[in-house]
Amino acid sequence: MNIAVVGTGYVGLVTGTCFAETGNQVICVDNNLNKLESLKEGNIPIFEPGLDVLFNRNVEEGRLKFTSDLKSAVEQSSVIFLALPTPPDEDGSADLSYILGVANDLSTMIDTYKIIVDKSTVPVGTAELVHAAIAKNTSPDLFDVVSNPEFLREGLAVEDFMKPDRVVIGTSSDKARKYMDQLYRPFVRQGNPIFYMDERSAEITKYAANAYLATRISFMNEIANLCERVGANVDMVRMGMGSDSRIGKRFLFPGVGYGGSCFPKDVLALYHTAEQYKYDFRILKSVMAVNEKQKFVLFEKISTYFNHNLKGLKIAVWGLAFKPNTDDIREAPALYVIDALLNAGAHISVFDPEAMDNVKKIYGDKLSYTDNAYAAAKDANALAIITEWSEFRNPDFERLASLMADKIIFDGRNVYELEQMAETGFHYESIGREII
């Protein structure tokens, strides 16, 4: 099948590459000429494990191409995916200007039947708005608008696309359904479902899923904070809860709050949608409030230990991305901790396997950037672990002790076992557990 993917951001690039991998002819469209030239040269602008292999293979095979010419891409394609940004407006609602702008452009380009697919995370009713925008200048018989939300986890996006838990397709058109079924059948050969539903239900499904996962995270962070007050161990609580088949084990790990490109934005957008329809979504209000507070829990632990006087102290930070296996720092908890430490007068040295360049763009020379985790810890008065990269899980604690000015670790992701840390001689504080 011939496919156009409009937008070469995280979702667009993964979508286009993975569709090409199953034999489709894919044209990715973007108006950023520098980015397009870089992609044509084989440079991928995001870090996503496994994407480079598929990308290079399909470019070499001629199945994955890049252009700035939207009209040409539309003429060559039967299915057009819109994978465009939907950043939050000041009031928290999703900004649809990019999607509706392209929809307006498409309205003058369609003269044979096309399927327009909203791949971006969009609020309920967007498919209708896109349909109305395109219908201004072309016959409604020449196109259908489908809602097909993505469920990609950064760091596992290729696996998620190639072997999805489920595919959600919102359409009222039998013709569009047949096209989408043909497109996605290769990805669900092991029996995972394709759910067909109306467009509005598909749109809200993505928000509902992310909001529920964010709720689990905030709930466990509240439990962890309570555990510290009462002298309980959140690890034990988590295992006891997770063994209940009605609850399950995933997203029960406490930490320093959720971040990234999806959870903060999607929770806020769903809350805004509820407000538009005069519904007080009290749970989501609490989820957001808890998360905002949780971002500063680690800083508060550090500040309290040093009697609220951090001026001149050196704090090492391990982990800057909002989660492991990505270079994405959007709404990353590390940034909130760093801001608080800087405001308190601390000197900060940082290390992250992938996100350093993105952090440099924000902080410049306000931070010290190092080549490895041990270099960041050299002469530090304390170490703060904020992202649980695998390489941080088994450090040489003797080497770490010899490098640091003080043997103090603040662990925002509960990376280490308490028994293990008791043997190292470090002062160790984590989330929802006793202080060692």
C-alpha cells in the first residue's frame, strides 16, 4: 500500500519506518528542510532502540522516502497519516493548529479517494473538525477520516508498533475499515486484537489509557510518602498489591513523578475536555497535583539533609531523560530537581547516556557535563539518581566512595536494595523506604 506520513517527529518517524518494514511504500512529509536533509543522509533525530536498523534497511530498499512536497505525497498515497504536534495551550487544551492547518491544505489536493488518519493524540471531536476542514474544498465522497491513536512507549516504540497489544481504529466507514484492516493485519498475526469503534471513542481511548496509568503512578507515590511517615516499606506494599490479579504489577513503582511527552500533556488535555463538558474530573485534578509535588520530593530530601543550606555544595545527578532508553527530556523530573538545586546555590555535575545534548540546550554552562557516571560523582557532596538507566544499577560502590567528597546517595527511583546499601556505608535515602 502507498502511505504518506505527515510529520517526522517521534510518532511519525516510527510509524513510517514500521509500515515500510512490512512492505508498504512510505513517503514521510515535513516542512523542516534541514531535518529532511539530515534524514535523507541517514541521521535519525531521536534515540529509539532498534529504529536505526529498520530505518536504514527500508531507506536502502527504497520503501521509505522523505519530501517537503505534501501535494506530491498525497497524489501518490491512498492512506495519509497525520502525525503532527498537539502541544498544550495555556489553558491545557490540545493545540490543533498543526493538524487543522494540514487538513486545510489537503482540502485542495484530494481528487481521488483517500483515507486521512489522525495518528496524533487528539481530543474528542477532532476527526469531525478534520473532516469539516477537508470538506470545505472537496467532496465528502472522496475521503474518510479515521482516528487511530498510537500507544508507543518511548524506548520500546519499535517493539510496540511491530507487536502491538492492540490496535484501536475509530471509523464509521466500511470502506476505510477494509483499508485499515489490510494495513494492520501483518502486525497482529499472533492474535492480538484490532478494536473497531466510532471516532470519538477511539480519540478518548488514548487519553483514558494514559490518564489511568498516570493515576497509578501518582497513587503509588502517595502510598510511598505515607510509608515513610508510618515506617513501612513501599517495596513490600507494592509486591503485596501487584500480586492481586485485579491490580497487576505494572506502574506500581514509586519515584519522582511522571514526565515525558504523553502523560503530562494527555492528563491535562483530558481534564480540559471534561471541563468543556461541565464535568468536574476530581481524580485527574488530584493526579496532577500529586505529580507536581512529587517532582520536588528528592530535592526536599537533599535540602533537609543539608539543613536547607546547599550553597556551594556539589551535587551529582545521574539520569536526565524522563525515562531510560530515550533522549526525551520533555517534562523530565530531573529538570525540576536541577532547577531547585540551582536556585539553592548548588553546583551540579550531570551524566545521562543519551540526553546530555538536549539538556545542554536548556542550561548551557550552568551545569558541568561529564563523560561517564563516575566523572559526575567526583568530589560530589551527594549523588542524586533520577533516571533508572541500566548502567546505574550495579556501580562499583568502593570506587564511588573513593571519588565522592561525602558518601551520600539520594535515590529517586529505588534502584538499590536496602540490604545492599547498608553494607556499602553510604547514607542512603530513597522513596517510601527507611533511611540507611
